[in-house]
Amino acid sequence: MRYSKAPRPTSDPADSTGSALYRRVWRWHFYAGLICLPVIVLLAVTGGLYLFRFEIEDVVYGQLLHDRSTATTSLSASELVRRAEQSQPGTAVSYTPPPTAKASALVTIETGTGERRQVFVDSATGEVLGSVAEKYRLMPFLRSLHSLAFFGKTASYVVEIVAGWVIVLMVTGTYLWWPRGRSGGVVSIRTTPRQRTWWRDLHAVTGAFAGIVVLFLAVTGMPWSAFWGERFNHAMTAAGLGVPAAFWNEVPQSDAALSSLGSVPWTVHQHHVPLSSPTSREHVADIGIDGAVARLAALGMTGGYQLNLPSGPRGVYSAVRLPDRVTGQRMVHLDRYSGRVLADIDYAHYGAVSKVTELGVSIHMGREFGIANQLVLLAGCVSLVALACSAVVMWWKRRPRGALAAPPRRDADRIGRTVVFIAAALGLFFPLLGASMLVAALVDVSLPAAWRQRMAL
């Protein structure tokens, strides 16, 4: 007589419910996690590290970020730029004044090969402290990994799709966690780590406590996404809900977007860089970087900003300040010949939608509320890793040998109208998510019965 191995018992709530809706929701939750887990872990790890970018860079680049001398005076901006260009052949494209009395100045040099290097200069002595390739500086590199921009724009779409699926995971996870008369696994963890129930409870309870933070991270990350974020920003700009269009009526503009300057506020990154207006007399009377710094100081810009230097005869001096508090954002553009203010944009000029969006982005990056902001979001990032790890262990302990162990689907199962409405609303609002949901649904219904049986529990 031959005996077959008995199926491994499960302790999922679905075992005690015959709900077709529960099975469907569980199945979508399972596949969403299966597809997105690697990227979710990458986003959580890189995002968690980026929250402490200043603290980490102070350790990694401490010898470059701080003056070595004890002098309290500072050389002129033009002299610091000259010293940087002497040490690194090329053309200076931006200058960042020392943000504090003991901090070094930063000059970005574009070399003949098109590479940009950041040169750190002692502001008191002019000593060049060192340099680093801009794209490989630790935090910019980490940020490009976080957005997958390091792998090209197409890869950035993946992040947007995953962020959308994280929203789906949180919504479906909330439904699966809902007590329905249970007490265990709701806010407490049962049994021991050797049991699958422990991992299931860890997954559910972690999601319950961290869900709001994780959902916040997913939603506030969307404005910078490659597809939805660009179109949302364009819509806000066209509707005058960012910086009012009339603000630019008398300002000559180039074809270059403000995003070409590097880090700029989300609200303005699709606007265009203004142009200087040279005359035969003014053309030889560039105010120079020292004149620009003095003009900015007179306008109240005294540090903590990056000054982008003019490119070409109609280029402008563009100062961008992105402080911790979003209300301190400011961008000033100066005519390179006359020093006239072409545009002076701050948070007060933004429309209501843009103000809320900028606030969400600032909190997302851990800037707005200091260490409390950083720690709360770090807890969200750690929770994402815990959710991913517990999901894998829980699945591994449940799966029969040789099967995917996907939650079962029966042909007679139907989804309620409310669920369809929620899915359709999310899909319409986030088109890339909607397209991926349609693909997933088509694959799910197209699988042969034999395949479904092999993949199921």
C-alpha cells in the first residue's frame, strides 16, 4: 500500500471562511507581494538610509565638508571658484556658499568630458580639500538607486508601479487583518517563531501598526514618479495651481526646464529657466559671482543655497534654497548683466495643491520635523523590510513541495461591486498601476485549470 504525504495544515483565517471575496483579496495580496517584494526591500533600505543623509555624509565626507583652518573670515566667492577651477580643469557651473561658519564651500566643475565633479574648498584659506564625482557622491547615488533612475527612465516606471501596488497591498492587507471576531493576531503575536502562526501574526500586526506610515510613503513618493508625477505636475502648472502663469508674463524664458539646474522645488521643476537681456553696453558688464552673492544677500539669501552660474550670453544667476522646513523654499533668478531680479519665487507663491504636495514631499524625505520625522519614517522603512521577510518565511512554511502555494481561486468566485469600484478608481487615478492590474487580472483568468491547481495550496 502506498501512502501520500498529508497536506501541511494552515492557520489562515480563510480556512474558516468560505468567502469568495476573502479568497480573491488574499490572492491579489499574495501576487502583489510576490511581484513587488524585491523592489519594496530596495526602496525601504535606500529610503531609510537617505533619511539620515546629512548625518551619514558628515561621517563619510567629514574631511571635505568642514574647514581645516580656525580663521573666521572667508575668501570671496570668485576666489573660491578660481581655486576650485585651478585644481580641477573645467568650467564652474555652480557655487554653494558655506552653510555655517565652519563649513567648506562647494564648487561644481564640469570637465571637458561632460563629467561633473564637486570640489570642496576651505572658505577661509582657499585650500582645496578634495573632490568627488557628482553622480557617485554617496547620497545622490543612493537617491538614484531609490528611484531606479540609475538604470534609466524606463526603470523609473517600475518604481511608480511598485508604489501603486504598495497602496493595493495596504488596502487588501487591512481587509485580511480585520478581526472578524478573532482576538489573536490582531494586536498581539501568538505561539513561537518556530510556528507559521507566529510569522503570520508578525506580518499582520506589523502591517496594522505601520500601515498608515507605509501608505503615506507610497502616496507622497508619487509626485516625483516618472509618469504620473510628471503629468500631475504639468496639470497643476497648466491650471495655475503651482506658480501662477502670470508670474512669468514679463520674464523672457529659455527652452531649458528648471529641473536642469539640479535639485529644485517640485512645484517649479517644469517651468523654464529665465534669460538675461544683454545690451551692447551691459554685455561687457557681467555683475560676476561676487555681485550675484551680494545681490542675493541684499534680498535675504545669506546661505544654505546653491547658486547656478550663467551658461551662455543670456544665462542667469539662479539661486535655489531647499531648507528643512518647506516654508523656507526659495528660488531667485538674476539677470547676469544688470543684476535685476527676473523671478523671486517662494512657498507663499504656490497654489494650495502645490503647498500640500511640497509638504508631503518634505515629510517623505525626513526634512520637515527634524529627528522625530526621521525616526517615524525609519520605523516605516524597517516595517516594510519586516513585512517582506515575514511574508517570505510565512509562504515558505506553508507551501507544499513543488507548488507556488498561491491562495486558491474558484471559477464561481465573484468580486463585489465595491471592490471593483475601488480597484477601478485606483487604476484610473494611477494609470501605470491600472495597466499592471489589468495585465495581472488577464493572466489570472487565463491560466489553465491544471496550472492553477499546481500553483495553489
